Amino acid sequence: MTLSEEIITIAAVVAGTMVTRFLPFVLFPANKKTPPLVVFLGKMLPTAVMGMLVVYSLKDTQLLSGYHGLPEAIAVALTVLLQATVRNLLLTIAAGTIGYMLLVQYIFV
């Protein structure tokens, strides 16, 4: 890349970042009521994203061979149990991931 192409690329990335950061404050100022669609999406999207992550994570699970999805089932149960008790999403996802990795690396070899 030439120097001018590098400068244009950096400028485009900076502009894109600034637009995505500042546009919500321009479209939805603090003194205006938030539109009902945005409120609805704010309530529903986190659950929908988590559902999509579960489907994506379990889509290649082989139920008819090997351990029949037992490590995945244990990791999902651990994740659900922690979320139900602790209610800390970061801890829940980390513990589920670490639990799954430990299961497939050391127990279900």
C-alpha cells in the first residue's frame, strides 16, 4: 500500500468508528423518549443472540457416535446452573467454556 492509501484506510476506519459511536446519541438524544421498537429490540436481542450462540455451538454435536454429546450436555448444564444462581453472564460463559474444554481435553479423551 502506498502512503496515501494507508492514510485513506485509517481515515475510513476512524470515520466508521466515530459514526457508529456518535450516531446513537444523535438519533436518540437524552431528552427524547426512546422509540418503542428500540426498547423492544433492547429487551429481545440479548436473548436472541444467546439462543443463536447455543444453536451454533451445538450444531455439530454427534449424538450417535463417541460420547453422544455428553461433554456438551454437561457444559450446557453447568452454564445454565451458574446463570440461574450467580446471574453473571461473563462468569457463566467463561465457566461453561472452560468446563467444556477441561471435559474434552482431560475426561472425554
